[in-house]
Amino acid sequence: MAEILKTVNLWKRFGKVEAVKDVSFSIASGEYVVILGPSGCGKTTLLRLIAGLYEPDRGEIYIDGKLVNNVPPHKRGIALMFQNYALFPHMSVLDNILYGLIVRKVPKDEAIKRAKEVSKILNIEDLLNRYPHQLSGGQQQRVALARALVVEPKVLLLDEPLSNLDAKIRAKVRIELRRIQRDLNLTVLHVTHDQEEALALSDKVIIMNQGMIEQIGRPVDIYYRPATVFVADFIGTTNFIKGIVKEVYENRVMVEVNNHHIQATRIHDYDRGDKVILAFRPEDIVISENMMEGDNLFQVLVKDKIFMGPYTRYIVDLAGHEIIVDVYGRHKILGSGEAFIKIPSERILIVRE
């Protein structure tokens, strides 16, 4: 796929705060890419740099192969949908959708035709004569999206577009947004702090932390093969245990944790005595009240259990460490007391402390 957006060594400072630090990435035509990170990590600043609302201190921004650092926003071939939708309250839905086309001097008949086509795709053709205050939050979100899509942008920029919707509507709109993106073959760069939203929508996720990129990858890689402790901790729920490397074999590593030995699949080179952190997901652990076979089998104490609907969460004590174990589906709920857990070695991430 052809590259449609690229940033090269992008920097932006506000006073003493470096909001974006040496950020480089690229997006192919038709990709849905999500920038994910905690509040203050620089993701919205990065989006506004690409949109042309901020000027970078250093670095380059390319859209469709053209350097756009000094190109005004309306000439970059992008459309930006804001978190608060930014609809004009005194304009009808139709006039709101037409606004970007009018700014670009598209003939009125053509503009109206395109506006009606987009409104039909988004199922808001019956709302064209209403005003924003007469719409629900979900309807306002569709109007804002229609206004962005109607200008036929090379890149659609979305700034926390679903954050104002309640949980059930947000889940429904996620599906619709992905369908529209695929049907129209849109190139989308979407900013959010919602992990579930990022994993559900994206072809590729960019994890940011303190103005820098921590990891870029497919959702499945980000989740199961996090590159850093920050990514492992930020995405989903993760157990962390500190230990010391005792033995290094060809395909695995033996780590000592309070006189217990945990085996993990070897990915990088390690030396005996290295201080490391073991990271593994709660759903990857097997728990039973009966003894099991295999490596990484440990006797634990069940301290608490929480019924979460689709799964039951157990809090267990392993060698003085509190471990979370999630068991999905219907099963016999274990009581408090002793139990056994098994941690698959291939599911354990090892990071040097």
C-alpha cells in the first residue's frame, strides 16, 4: 500500500514542556491507525501538528508525499473531527455538513449532492433540517463525522471522537465507524486514551508516553508482545514479578523469585544474575484446586475472588506476590484457601529491570 502520511523526527515544545519528542511514523493508504496513551502523553499535540493547528519546532510532516509544514490546514488534504464535535449551533445539519465544501469553494449543487450522499451513508438524511441542539449525542457525532468525510480527505484525523458517548452507544458506533472506514477505504488517524477502543478499531496502534513513541504494532502484537513494561502495564491488566536470572538455556530462561523458579521463553540474550521483571496476563494463567502437570506449576493461596460477569477474577498469593487470575466462562467457583496455578512459559514477557 502507498504511504499517505509520514512524520520525521517531529518535536514540539511548550515553554519547558517537550510535548512531542522525536516522533517518526508512517501510515499507508487505507490504514486505520490509533494513537493511544495516557493524558498528557502528547497524542493530541501530535494530531494538531499533523492538522496544521500547531507548527513543529523541528521535523517534517508529509501528506501524500508532499512536505506540508508550511501548508495551511485547509490545503493539506486532511479533515479533523474534534472531541466536542464543534458543530455550529446556529446552522442546520445540512449547513454544518456543507461548511467545509463552501470554504473550499465547491459549487453549491455539487456540494449539496455530496452532503446528501454522505448523510445517507451515515443514516442522518432525515436530520438535515434540524439544528445541533435538537440532536442526541450519537446523532451529533454522526453529523461531525459527515462534515469531515464530505471534503473527501486524504487523511481523516479523529480526536477522541467517541468519548462523549455512553458505553453502549460507544461500542455500537465503533462498529459503524470501522465499517464506514473500510467501505470508503479511508485513511484514519485516531487519538484516544481508551485501550478497548484502540484495540477494536485499529490496523496499527502507536503507543505514546511522555511525548515519545513506546511501540508501534498490530493490536495483537501490542497486547501479547509489549515491547516495554510501560506498554504491558498500560494495555489491559498485567501481573509483574521481579526476579533474578539463574540459568539461560537455548530457548528459555530460568528466573528465581523468592526461592521459586519460573521458566520463560527466551527472546533476548540474558546473563546469570540479571535483574528482570516478568510480565504475564491474568487470562493466560490456569487455576485449579487440583494438582496439574507441566512447568511453572505453583501452589498458591486464594485471597479473594470477584465475579465480573463474563469472567471470575481471583486474587492469589504466590511467594509473597499478589497475582491476578482471570477465568472466563462458566466454571466451578473456587473457594478461599490453597489452589494451584500454571503459568505458560511462552506467555511470559521478560524485561531487564
